[in-house]
Amino acid sequence: MSVSIVVGAQWGDEGKGKIIDVLSAGADMVLRYQGGANAGHTVFIGETKYVLHLIPSGILRPDVTCIIGDGVVLDPEAFMAEVEILHKAGIKTEGRLIISPRTHIILPYHKKLDNCSETLMGKQKIGTTGRGIGPAYVDKYNRTGLRAVDLLNDTIREERIRENMKQKNFLIEQYYHEQPLNTDEILEQAAVYARAIKPYISETIDRVQQSLQQGEAILVEGAQGALLDIDYGSYPFVTSSHPVAGGAFVGSGLGLVTQHTEVIGVAKAYLTRVGNGPFPTELKGATGTLLRDRGGEYGATTGRPRRCGWLDLVALRYSMHINGLTQLALTKIDVLDGMSELKMAISYKLEGRELATFPADPVEQESIEPVYITLPGWSEATSACSSVEELPRSARDYIAFIEDFLKIPVKIISTGQRRDQILFQ
Ligand code: IMP
């Protein structure tokens, strides 16, 4: 039996899609445990680009069973659109893509409320993806949400939506001063969603347990990143779920599996963030633009330009602790090719004091100044290297510095978009 949990170790967009795609070659099952269509996992197969928002990236491997777990919030519209793209590409989903009956459903009012709230907050907005994630988790924890199993039940579906709509429309009209939504239309849409996703809904707990007992290789796919975690991230500029590895145990039906479990943190060789919130090592000038251009740093879900900066080892160590990382996968190292020198934050300064960890206080998060170490860059193209030994000396030193600082190994290095641009050490 082996369980590998792959999590974003930064603010999301670390390149998890590619790492999961590569690792799923040896997997029997891929499980998604949190978030929703706010994620954007990009995978290149040859020249073809797939961007998956909800469906686990393992779907691109024909023998892998993919599970959308209990902790996910599923937008049926986004789900069906993705299924259609996969079917058009000749990728089969029948019998190998399963939605847990306990997965909560995103309805049009969640998306509406997400956008109303952002508009009202103006400059203070979180910068959400507008996919209804926060409002759907609010309903889940308020015990007024609809789960997949509830969506299938005509009576529960109608009663709960009617009841919710009273409150949602009150908020939309009276608080946000926007046009109300039409309850009958939403009921019709929900009935269409129920018919569309019904074939995919079936009990997942037994299926997952069976897989564990049979010693199958299970890959658990995190979305977003640890620094966006609702408890541990840069609150309130976070998502509403638990991207940290612990979220996998509650959101997937695995139970607490600690034996033979690897927790693989995916980290970009530099750092990006999309949406608002603190970012101590952000580069606002030419170097930031260079990283954005070279790294194609535009959101896979919203197309927004990502903010770019130097690798922050203090934040990464914090992430290692809250995730229990056992190893790192370092992505996009090729983006750093040709830069004469590279910096990494190794501590923070706050009003003359040194801080060794990522602070909880949002005011401190905004005012800390990173203390950098500067390392020499390299001019050679890492994307052409077929082994770690072939990497330029300075690139190996850059990786070794990270390992030394964090005291965990960097076992996977991604040197480009293609499946074969990956090195293991
Ligand atoms: P929400 O998850 O749409 O509510 O957005 C909350 C915050 O998380 C915003 O800053 C988003 O930009 C960020 N976010 C959500 N999903 C992702 C992702 O997959 N990658 C990077 N940032 C994300």
C-alpha cells in the first residue's frame, strides 16, 4: 500500500497538475479532497494542453480511477464542461470518475454571492476566482448546503433550494442592491444538474478502503496551496478549504493513513500569487515582469496576471511544518535560466527584529522585510537536461541550498511543460 499526498506548498499554481500527471503513471487511484473549480491544473501531453479545474489530473491516464471526494465543492456546470472536453479528446470517464455522494454542490446563487461580495468590498476584496467557493463552504458549515446525494432527491432538492433562495435573494437585493435570482429557474437548472451528474455519483468510501486494502497506489491531489489554507494561510486572503495535507484525511474518505505515506510539497523555484494579500518577496519591477513573461504566469482559471517574486524559504518552511512534508517537487526551474543572480528569503525583519517564521498578524505580514541570500545564476538551458547530474552546477547548488535549509529532499525537479521534462533524484 502506498499513499502519496501531493500538495501545493505555496500560494497555489505551483505546477501540481504536471507533477500529479507524471506520478499518476504509477497510480491506481487519484483522489481530490478539497476546493472546487477555482483550481486550474495544467497538463501538457505532447502539444495538447489540458486545463482541469475539478476533475483529478489522473483522468489523463486511462487505467486510473479518479475520485472527487467529500471535501470538494462541485460546480455541476464546470464538471460537465470538463467532461465534454475530455470526451471530445477521446478520454473515457465512464466507470472511472466517481463523485462522492457527500460532495457539496455549488449552485448559481453561490457564484452570484461570491461576486456580489467582491464588488461590495471594492479595494478590500479578496480577489477570489468568482467560482462560488466561499459561499458554498459557508452553506456547508451552516448545514444548509446540498450534497450530491441531496441533489438527486427531488423533494430535498426543491425544499432546500426554495428555503435557501429566500435568504439568498434577501441578501442579494437588500444588502448588495443587485437583481434577485429567479428561484424557478434555479430549480430547473438544479434538476438538469442532477440528471447530468447522477451517473457519476456513487459511494466512494468503500471504493477507497478497498483500494487501500488491496495495496493499490493512491495519489491524493491537493488544489490551491498551503498559504491559502483557511486556518493556516494569510487570512483573510485565503480560500475556504484545507489545501494542507491534513485536509486529505477528512476530505477523501481515506481515514488517517500514516504508514507508507509520502507528503509531497510542490513548490515553484520562485514564487507567485494571484489575488490580493501579503507577499513579502514580491518583485514589482522588471525582474517580476521577466518572471511573469518567462513563466507564462497568468491564472489558469481566471487569466489574471500572477504576482511574481523570489522564493521565500521562511514561508516554505512554515508550509513544510503545517503539511508534514516529507519531500519537495521543485517546478519551473527552467524559468530561472539565464538570470545572473538569484535570491531566496531566509528570514524576515520586522522593525529591526528578526522573525524566523511566517507571522499570523496581517499587519506584520504586510510589513515584514525579507532577508535574502544571493546565489549565482546559470546561463545553460536546464530544460534540455536529462538527469540531475546534467544540471548546471549553480542550479544544483540552488537546489542543495533549499534542501539544506528545509532538511527535506527535493526528489523531483521539473524543467519544462512536457511530461518528459522531469528529473528524479
Ligand atoms: P476562492 O478560492 O475563489 O474563494 O479565492 C480565494 C483566494 O484563493 C484568491 O486569492 C484566489 O486567487 C486564490 N485561489 C483560489 N484558487 C486558486 C488556485 O487554484 N491557484 C491560485 N490561487 C487560487
